[in-house]
Amino acid sequence: MLLKVSDWVIFLGRFHPLAVHLPIGILLLAAIIALISRKKRFRVLAPSLDFILLLGAISAAVACMLGYMLSWGGDYNTEVLFWHQWAGILLTMVSFFLYWTCSRSAPILSGFLVRNSHFGFWIMLLLIAYTGHLGGNLTHGSTYLLQYAPNPLRVLAGLEPKAAPRPQITVLDSADVFLDVVYPLIQSKCQSCHNKDKMKGELLLTTYDEMLKGGEKGPSLVIGDLENSLMYQRVILPASHDDYMPAEGKPGLNDDELEVLKWWIENDAPPSMRLARVELEGNMPGKFKRLLGLTTSESSLPEAKVAAADTTHIRRTREQGFIVKKIIPESNYLEVRLPFTGQTLKELNIEVLLPLKDQIVWMDLSQGEVGDEDLSIIGQLNRLNKLNLANNPISDAGIVHLSDLKKLRYFNLYGSSISDRGLGILKGLGELQSLYLWQTQVTDAGIESFKKERPDINIIMGQVDFQK
Amino acid sequence: MNIVEEAIFRRAAYNSRRHFLKKCTSGLGALALGSLMGCEKALLSGAKDEKSGAGFVKGLPHFAPKAKNVIFLHMAGGPSHLELFDFKPELQKLDGQDTPKSLMEGKNFAFLKGTPKLLGPRSNFSRVGDSGAHVSDYLPNFTNVIDEVTLLKAMHTDEFNHAPAQLLMQTGNARLGSPSLGSWTIYGLGSENENLPGFVVLTSGGGSISAGKSAWGSGFLPTVHQGVQCRSKGEPVLFLSNPNKIDDHLRKRSIDIINEINRKEYENVADPEILSRISQYELAFKMQATVPDVMNIQDEPAYIHEMYGTDPGESSFANNCLLARRLVEKGVRFVQLYDNRWDTHGVGEGNGVGEGMKRSCEAIDKPMTALIQDLKQRGLLDETLVIWGGEFGRTPMMEARTGVGYDGRDHHLEAFTMWMAGAGVKKGFSYGETDEIGYYGIKDRVHVHDLHATILHQLGFDHEKLTYEFQGRNFRLTDVHGKVIHDILA
């Protein structure tokens, strides 16, 4: 900036966006009155026209002065600014001229001009629209107005169609470190000030090349060099620091975002790279996952939505004595367990659970005298995710019925009579992760052969030899 | 009399009896409307009072819980991290040297003054388990389960005295009057088993902890959510059994009548404390049958007693650990254990971090190891969160009042170690680091509020949304602090 601008000038200048709406409103009113007062019904309005025009012209002049002061603050696209400024001045002049023609002090010209004055008002309206549009572009950026416009309209306006959104990331490996993580971060935190129209600090951050080029303080991104990459150094300052970014009290970057930005710059800031190609260490996978909105720990509920269970079925289950409840209020999935009163399946009819088979995902029937014949019912609850059948007289003959529980992840069979043969049947449960077999007939040899086929399943045998 | 006074006087003179009666109509109407609507804000605020049949607050939990139960092993007094998990060979080299002045400047200690001497670790460390974590020879059994736990080695707190630090650890606030972690838990999730309290407290180690019963109080939450202390020796809950010559039937009838009277009183005055009283009478009656049953560890097989090192009929940490497992099996949400023997100032024999602390460790090493193993083999560790730790750590400096050879350490708030296990917490993981002498956390520090946020997260709560309106604003366990430590979650 060549001139040292006093704070007062900029302070007053920042009232421009406020003051500018006065001439817009008043001159629009003048134009409306001028155009409708040609009709006989509204002729009564005509005498107010010169007063309104004068008011509009004066407020336009004030807005021009404030706008000029604001422009001294810099940081605006100079070409747009030039046209905005001169269109605004022209509009002020036109409105003064119209005032002069309408006022009674110019009776000589009245004959010709009064007949054709509506042309003057049309010109004024066009100038208001043009100046206002340029002003909006200066403040919000030229893409603001049509950012969400339908594509045909954008093409008509000479813009490229909206960029196709990046495909939804479902696994970490398929994400692109720049395009899916870092760029959206810069988009949300930096681009509202560092775009083609605003260019604070002469810095653009809309493309990768612009980051390398940097602004008046130097490059924003130096590949592999954290110390000299201003885009990192500025965001890690304390929020009270003058140079802290994002400025103007906008929310800063959180810990995950900082770490990921740091990791990207340190790893040679690739403009595009699949995460599958790198080995992420320590806590980094978790941070990437959180930024991508992937849950860090596998959710224990199925992702698919399910219809709400029929309340009459739920009531019938509760009447039997089962404890049935929604796991979380927003989801219709249910958990079921035996009551704490000591009642077992000997007294409760397990068949009432069948109509709820789509909803039940967690079930605890431990110490419930569950026999082999009950397993044929349980085997139909094929959404089950966690199943606790500990301390029940279950044998291999019953386990056969469970081969359809393909979603089962946690299966507790401790204290049952399952043996190696029953264990073999469980090999087919693809999702199974933990299997509890303490105090069963399963032998070491049985486990060894099981592990050969399913090394992914964690078998918990217990610390204590109970037969001792 | 100036003109203003005169105006006021004139206006007052106009207030006739007629005016008074006229104003009464609207004024009394407003009063009546107020009492019709009830002074409680229930009608306006909603959610917290709309309890469904199962005793749940609407809208909770926020997401599917990883942990259904919590067992919090609180080592009251503050065990030394420097003798247990935080291996500092550098401190050993500096043993007996003066502490640099710069380290002491501007710091607050409970008892340290002048220039104390540095005190090297009094235990021997070795790397154990697949994770290779350092554990001292004070905890030989615990090394067997080190691959089940996550060590938080750079914990820190705000308070250096027992009572406020214990309150901060248990209620998220160093001052009295806030609900404890267990109370928040059952406020949010309800009790699983209607015949047992949802929040049970067991103590060992003698005496009562500095923070007293406030550490398991319900604060401003309804009093039904407070912890119920059970004794592991003698009758588990005092005055629970029937008095002489009163049988169950008579007892039941008298409780029914008392509750009926209380209900009438509630209809009159609408004090929510009366509802707490009614439900406590009901719970107490149900507990007559269930509590002696669940608290009786005699029916456990010999190998379980051997595993925990229990001593039936006595009061011990081992018994409490076994009870904790039994309570969790019966659907008790939150079991809080306090073991009160960890204030190792070294002011007397057996009170330092040498032989004294070693003996204390013997009392907890086997039981807490057994607790993890036993929960695991029963498939309960998957949904039970076990937390171990004190309210703060101990200084790397020797306490001034320490007698010769007693090796005492002062209270230390800048760094201490805790561990967590089960319910979706990483296995065999270590989080955080302290400096060369274990004075200050230098990496991945975890504040007590962060710990609370993480515990609530595993229970299915967003700690910023689990709130209770009190004195005109919403209160949280973590107040305005706390970050979930996602890095320790599997």
C-alpha cells in the first residue's frame, strides 16, 4: 500500500456496505413512482418525486464517498473495483440529473424531457443493478451468486458446470490425501478470504499452484518444509496473535486438522495421492478417518436401517418377562435379555422373539437354561450381532441350528457343553470376531484346527483351569 | 416536598380500596396459574422429566454404547507413578541430589518446601508383555494382563490436596455439590437390574476417603442417582434386614402404607425429593432379597477365591474386586471401588514408596489382575470398562518430613499414570510421556476432564450433550472442558 491510510478513513469506509442500501431503496422507489404516476390513478404521487429523487441522489453521493474510503483499505480486485466505482459515480450523476429535470426549477426543458423522462429512469435502474452486482462480487466473490445455480443457468453465464462431488469415501485407503482431506479443509477454512476477488494479503489458495506461489509474505506451501510453509505456521499461532489464521474470529483448525496438514506438508505435499499408497503410522489413521467422517471404531450396530418393530410384538415379549429395549433412540435395533428375577427359558416362551427377528441384534440369555431345542429358534434371529449363551446346557446338537447367524461378531459359549465338533460348525460364521469357550469340552487340538482355518477369530479360553 | 414527591404522593392517594380489589383479580389469577402449571420447569423444558417406563431419559444414549458397565478402581491417596509404570532411569541417577531451584519456582505443593532432594525410583522395572511396557516389580501379577490395558502416562489434574482432587476425579469439580461420574451414568442409562442399585460403592484399606461420601453423591441430580455404599464385611447394607419379630409381609405392608402417605404428600407439595424417598423404600425392600445373595462370595468355587486371593468374611480389596465382578454380572451399571492406603508421605514406617508401598501393592496386584482375567474369560470385559488410578501422582522429590529410610513423596498434580481396560479401549497400548524425571507430561497429556469425556463416550454419550438443568443453566460432567481421547480407542 502506497499511502498510509488513517484508521478513520477505513473505519468510515466500512460503513459503505450499510449506507449503499439507502440509495438503492430510495432510487428504486423514485423509479417506481415515476413510472406508475403516468397512470391517472397514481398521479397523486407525482409531486413527491422530486423530493425522493433528491434524497436518493444525496444518499448515493454519500455512499460513493464511503465506498471510495473503503477502497483505500485495499485487497479488492482492481478491475472490478474500477467499474464498480465509476458505475456508482455515474448513477449518482444520473440521479441528480433526473432530480433537476423533475424539479420545478427547470421548466424550460420540461416539454421534451417530461414526455421522455421514463427512459432516464430505465437507465437508472440498469445502473443500480449493474453497480450492485459488482459490489456483491467484490464482497462475496464472483462465484457466490451462481454457486448453487442449476447447471444450465451456470453454462448460460459462462461458468463451467458445478464440479462433480468427490465420491463418498467409505474406506480409508480409497481416500486421496489432498483432494479428499487437505483441499476440503483449505476450502472451508481459507478460501473465503483467499479467493480471486478478495485476495487478502495478495494470497490465493484456490489451487495447488497458487499455494506454492503464495502471497506478499512468501510462499504458502513449501514442499516438505514445515518451517517455511506459512499455511501451517500461521494456523498454529496462539489465537490471540495478530498473524493467526483464520483471521476475523473465524473458527480455527482442531487438533486432527492440524496434524493432518502437518503430515501432508512433511510428506512432500502431493497434489494427489491415494492413502492406500502410504503406510500411516501411530495415530494418523484415526485422525484421517475422523476428518473423513469414517467412524474410528467399528460401530456395533448394523449400518442398514430397519423398520420399527411392531409395538404389539414388543409388548407381548415384555409380557413374557423378557427385557426388550432400543439400543439407541434413533435406531430401531433392539437388545433382548432375560429378566434379573431368575426366570429362565423354562418359564418364558422364546417364540415371541421371532416376529422381532429383523430388529434384535444384541441378545443375552446367559444362565437361562437354554437347551438345544431353543437354538432352532435362536438360529432364525439372523441379524444377531452379539449373542451371550454362557452357562447353558447347550451341546453340539444344538449348535447345528446356528449356522445362519452370519452377522454374529461376539459369541459367548462359556460354561456350555460345546465340543470340538460343534466348534467346527462355527467356522462358517464369516463375521465372527470373538468366541468365548472357557469351561467347555473344547480341546486344545480342536482349537488348533479351528485356528488354521479362521486365524482371524479371537478365542478366549480363560485363565483358570476349572477342573482343578 | 418537591414536585416529584408530590406527584408520587398524589398518585398513591388515588389508590383506593377499589383499585386494590381490582388489581387482586389479575394478581391472584397469575398466582393461581403459576401453581396450576407447577413451579417445576417440567412443562417448559421437557426431556429430563419425561422418563419412560424403563427409567431412561429420552434421547439417550447418543450412540450405541461400547461399555455397559464401569468398574472404577480408585486408589485413594495417590499412588506413585514413579514406582509403578513410569520408568525414569534418569531420576535414579539424580537420586539424593538437590532439586534445581528453577523446577520449584512458582509451583504449589502440599508439603514440599525449601530445596528438597530428588528421590530415585525405589522399585525395579522390566519390559513386559507383547507391548513391551515398563512395569515395576511391585506388580508381578499385573504383568500378565498388561497386554489388555491402555496406560495413560501423562495424566494431570488441577488439585494437589486429596479431597478436592478426589472430587475432581469423581465429580469433575473440585468443589462440593456436583454429581459423581456414576450418578451421571445411571442418570443417562438407568439401572439395568431394577432390584439392585445402579451405582454401588465398595471401600477397602481402612478409614474413609478424604472427599467422604460426596465423591459418590448425586449433587444436583435427583438423589435416586447417588451411589449406594455396600460393606464387604458383615451386613452389606446396614438396616436392610427386617427388625426382630417383623416378617416380610408386615414389612411390605408398612412400606406400602408409608409410600402411600408419601405419594399423597407429593401430590400436595410436589417436592421431587419425596419421589426419591418412595423409590428408595421400594428399592430397599427388593434389595432385602437380592443384595445378600449377590454380596455373598462364599458360593464362588475355590479356584476363583484362589485367583483373586479373597478372604471371605473380611473386608479387603480382593473381596471388593470379586464383588465388583458379581455386581456387574447382575446388571449393576457402575461399581466404584476405593482403596484407601496410597498417601505415601514417608512420615512413618511403612508409609513411604519403599517397603510400605510394596506391601500396599501386594494387596491390589493379584485381585486387580484376577478381575481383568475373570471378566475376560466370562466375556464381560468386552462391555465392561475398568479404570484404575489415584486422584494425583507423587513428586520426583523427597518429602521434607520423611523420616530416615522411609522414602516419602509429596502430592503431585502435573503427572501421574492411570490405566483403562475393556469396552473398546486399545489393548497393550501406552499413551502419553513424561519428562526425564517424571515431573511433567511432555506428550499426549490427558486431563481428568478428558478422561471423563472418554468414559462417557464409551458409555454412549456425547459429553457435551449429557446435561442437567440446574440453577438456570445446563450443567455437564465436564463443565466447559474435556476432549475424547480417540487415540486410545480401538
